[in-house]
Amino acid sequence: MSANERATRALREILQNAGNETCADCGAPDPDWGSCTLGVFVCLACSGIHRNIPDTSKVKSLSLSHWEDHEVQFMADHGNELMKSKYEAAIPFYYYKPTHKDCQTLREQWIRAKYERKEFCEPGNHLLYEEGMRDGMLMKRGRDNGQFFSRRFVLSEREGTLKYFTKYDAKEPKAVIKVDTINATFQPEKIGNPNGLQITYLKDYSTRNFFVYHDNGKEIVDWFNTIRAVQLHYLMVAFPGATDAELVHKLTRNFLKEGFMEKTGPRHTEGFKKRWFTLDQRRLMYFKDPLDAFAKGEVFLGNKDHGYSASPGLPAGTHCNGAWQHGVTIETPDRGFLFTCESESDQQEWLKHFNDVMNAVMSPQEYTMEALFKHRH
């Protein structure tokens, strides 16, 4: 057996140790790369990010690279669990730990924060996300023409608001957004920029969107985590008895699913029209275009025991004149909604999410939202 084959076999054995079976940075299964300077096993995608920080990490393929005996021993002596206890010793609750499903920008800044800047090694480290204030310029998409313009944004923990101004020295903000209504989610594909961030918020109980980016990946991720830090502080004041763990799921979140479906109107006799749908927890919103500022409509998805259901197909006799044939029927206590999907797999995926939501127990806040929704509609 050659030295290379021996090293590969030894590394495969080390991979069996607890914690090494998933990527140290994003949790993807079966990592096939290792950092021989940090002692962690990572996936192919994260290995590319490690390659961008050569002063901190040197990565090698477990099967294709040449490994020295001392490097193999280093991996055996360290490994993912031990290194997480060092580099992730003091991650704040609000800080978003990306998974392999998250975008490149989020994952890159997480890896740099961990190993390059060593932000989470020591409890009590001063982190800029916790300053309670952020003021800077972001590129914001104009509502009418779709072009991006530089706009000033000011986030204030003391005021509990995010404001934006059309000019840097403008006296009055164009919008004042309460931080407890904000959701921020990375949307590089939808926005067409690797650092694209969608900010969704509620105004008068209806959803509004705007889309921003910054050329610097660290800057946009810093905004994202500072928003989360401010939100957590706000929630700790609003819910004084709650633990961080109970509050963290109320911070910014990814949408459960997005994509095109066709829908018909309330009388079910109108034509099916293609719309962009976003499922955000219990709110199913639909837009004419993915980058619209306002939803054309929303459907609240309550609990199945209260008259909500989702099923495949359309009611008998429905005149389906759209291009797509895979129907979905949602029943609410007030009316039915009919949709069609392009493929059966898309139909099944939407149905799974709808039923997961309807099977989940509703929180007191969701009952309040349901009541407001019925009142508004």
C-alpha cells in the first residue's frame, strides 16, 4: 500500500469520529476536504471559501491530495467537535449560523468571522453587531423603475426602528420601520446580486418589501446580524420572562418556500393567472412580480382544527384555462383558494409546506394575526 493510500485510509477512519461526519462550517453531510492547519473537515463548497483565506486555512482533498503523516495526525488530534469548542465557544444567540442551504455570502462571512477574525473564541468579545446603532449607505431598488440607488439607512436599538433616507443629508426619512415587524432574508438569485438582501416589514398590517445590496459581502452580513441583535434586544424588553432560546425563532427567518403558481379569483370562474408566491410562516403572499414592493393579496393559514385544509387537485367542474395542470385547493373558514403548479413535484412540495404549517400549534401572536387578518379582509 502506498503512503498516499495509507493517508487516505487513515483520514477516512478519522472521519468516523463524532462530529466529523458533517461539514464543520455548514453542516453538509459527508465532507471530503480537510483544513490541515485548522484541523476541521469541510465540504467542497466551504473548502473554496477556506481557499480564499490562505493565511488562516490550508485545505486538501481527502482522496486526491498528498497528506504528510504529521498532517494526518493533526486531523486525528483535532477534528470538528474540538475545533467548534474553540472557534464557536461564544456565538451570540442572535448571530445567524448559515447551513449548506444558505447563500455563498452568508457562509463566507461566517467562516471568516470564525477563523480569520476569531469573533466567537472568547466570551465578552466586543462585537460590532451589539453597538445598538448602524448608519450607512446601501443600494436600494427603486419601486417603479427597478434601478438601484444609493440610500442612507439608520438602524437604532434605542428607537426600535430602521429608517431610510433618499439623500444622505435629508432631514426627514422616507420610511420609518419598526424593528419588530422586520424580516430580512438573503435573496441573491431573485435580486440578481450575490449580496442581495430582501427586507420585508409590516405597515398597517400589510406586507411591504424592499431589496438592497452592498458591494462588500461583510458589510451586508453585518447589517443582517445587527438587525437580528437589535430585534433580540427589543424582544427581551417586550417578553421579559422569555429565554434567548425562546426568542431566537422570532428573529429574521428564511421563507418556507417561494415560486410561481397560477391562481384564479374568488368566484373561481376567472382565468388562472401566473403569480409569484412567498410562504412566510403562516402568511402566503402573492405578487405579480417577484420584486414587487406590495403583495397583491395574502392568505392566512391557520390550524387544521379550525377549518383550514390543503389538498391536491381542483374541485370538480373547475374551468382550468391556465397553462398548468397540477392543482392545489386551500380551504379557509371564509373561502377557498385554487392554484395550479407547473409540475407534480412542485405541487407536492407546496402541499407539504401548507400541511406542515396547518398541523403546527398556533401561538397567541398568531391568533391575534388571524383575527386582524379576518377583520381586514
